[in-house]
Amino acid sequence: MAQAFEETGRAIDAIRTLMTGERTGCLRVHMPGRGSASIHVLEGEVIGATTDLDTECILRRLVARGRVPAAKASTLLEGVLSMTDVERLAGSDRINRLMAGRFRDNLIDFSFDASRFEFTEMETIRIPHIQLGHDSAGLMRELEVVHGRISAWMGATATRHISSGEQTPRSPQQRHIQALCTAGMTLEDLVAVSPFFRSQTLVLVVQMVDHGSLVVVEKAAPQRGPGLGAVHHAIEMARADAARRSEARGAALAAFADHERSGRGEGEGAFIGAVDRVDLAGSSHRMPGLRSHAPALEQEEVVRRIGVCNEVLHAFVQTWDRQHGLGEGRRAAQLIIDTAPPSCAALFEGIEVDLNGRIGPSVLVRNLKRRPEAHRRGLAHRGFTDLIDRTLTRGADGLDDEHLDRMLSQVAGYRQRLGW
């Protein structure tokens, strides 16, 4: 890049500063191994995120979706490729929809990992495919959750071999991914031929590996520089590091399981664990967090509490549609479901929000029954409480005062009805 990158750190921190200051300009971000991106901000709203590879990426997605013949795409890739050429093939409406997905994909790739960046102030922004109609602060929070779920899968894609598992996929998108993996392929190749953008593909892979509809095996990388011994050592070190992180994360979740919402007002966002301490000095010898006789979770309890969640989701979708347009509420609610944190993601696998903003109990109950009986109550408690908290927080972030008041009046008393 000709432009110098002066600051280092996470670009998301710079983006949030620009949003708070309602700045206008372009944040150029460079990440070693991934390249560079231009993130455009207009009066504090993120309206664009582009790279030099956008046109090629869009073309490959069109080929994967059967919209452009592979031979025609190869001819275009051999020459000087322009978005105008691709728009002639696929139509501007389809390209606009794909660019909305690419916008989010680029933000995930370049916002949340260590990078170098520099901001250039501008009077206004003039770029094609401007992204509007979203709440930037809420969008960045949602994408950060997605990044957290797939970050461990974003590197070393050439060493991970993916093949079909024994379980049945839970959505049309998952069925498509499993069909691509019937004969087995590396994760790198899957990302290249997937009809979905990289981040969405990785989210699907993570869900399917957890569910058992895909199987992943670590293999040594092809001989492209470092020797086989060095690659094997790197993989083993990565595995050991991942195991340590997983163990530490599990301990942290156990320590704060009963305290993570203390001191937080309704809709006030996440707690800050660093300032809380769990003092075990005066505790009994019984292991914390373990119960020898945990009460069984009855199906009637689950269904009743799903009903409370549906009250909140329905109010959210209905109110969101009034402010942002028909269908937008369901899309926003589905994204809340799909970005459930790792501690309760298993509860919501395969869950889809219907047009009225409700989720069916059958799949959710089945997800619970797959867990050991001693774990079901804790998973349901975490999952339902988190779902409602994140739905209300999304509403507080994305609705004006009038619509937010309408939503809150519809769900008043939900904590009592939830009954934990």
C-alpha cells in the first residue's frame, strides 16, 4: 500500500471512536496475511467496507450459485475484471444484495483482529454500493459476536479437512454445505466454492461440526515452505493453546454463572467481569456450581418459558417492522438467534423465527434433550435469559423512543412470567 499506516491495534476501537465523534472519512486498515480494506464512515455511520478483491469474490459467489457459467467467469478473470462487467451478467439488484453481504464479511475480516490503520477526514463519501438502513453500533456488536464464534476457524484453513458427518443438516444452507463436502475437501477449498461468503460459511461449518453433520480432521499443510516437522509442531502448539483457552473460559463461566447480571439494569448491556471477584475462602468444601440432586427440567416448564420468549420476540419483530419496514424485524430477530454466545448456542441450533416473530418449541426441546439431564436446566436458564436480554438490548439500540416504549409496554412483567 502506498499509504502509511500509523496506528496499530483493533480497528473496531477506532471505528467506535469515529462513530461517537460522528466523523466522516475513510479508515484504511491493513492486516498482515489478509490485505487491506477501506471502511467508510459518514457522520458516525459505517456505510461501506471494501477491498480490492470484492469484484472477484462476488463473481465467484455467482458461479457457486449457478448464476454465471464457470467458463464465462474464467474468461473474465483472465482479463481486467470490473464490477460493471459483473453487473451486466447478473443485474444490479442481485449485485447490490451480494455487496450487502460482502460489506459485513469485510467488517468481520478487518475490524476485530490486530491491524494497522489510518483515518483520512473527508467532507462527504461518494462510493458505489453504499450500505444504509442499519444501526452501525448494533451491527458492529453483532458482527463481533460472529467473529468471536469463528475466529479459531479463520486461520489454517488448508490444514483442516472437512467431510460429511452422520447427522442430518438442519437447514437448506447446511444441506448445501454438506453436499459440497460429500467427497471431503479442505476448509480452504470449501470457502472458495461455497455460495456463501466466508464468514457465513464458517458459521455454518462451526454449527455443523458441533451438531455432527460435518467432521473435521487436522492434517499437515502442503509443503509450501516450512518443513513438515515445523508445521506439525505449529499445529500441536495451536491445539495446546486452544485447550488452555477452553479450560480458562470454562472456569470463568463457572465462576460468574450466578453473578454475570448483578448490578446491570434492564437493557444496560454486558457486565464487566474484571471488576468482580468470587471469594471462595469462606465457602464449604462442596465444589461450586455442582449440585448432586439438580431438579429435572420438565418439558412443560420449557414450553411455558419458550412462550415468554415468544412474547418478547413477537413484540420486537412487530415494533421493528413498524419502524424499519415489513420483514426487517424477522431478519433482525433471526440474527439474534444465530449469534447466540457459545455458552448457550447449542440450545438454538436449527431454530428459525417465523413471520410473526416466534420460535417453535419442538426443535428447541430436541436440542435440550441432546444434552445430559444434569446440564439441561442451566442451558435453558442461560439461553432464555440471554435471548431476552439481547432482544431488548437490540430494541433499545435500534428503535426510537416511541417504538421502544411500545415494545416495552407489550413485554412488561416478562421476568415474573419467566419464573426462574
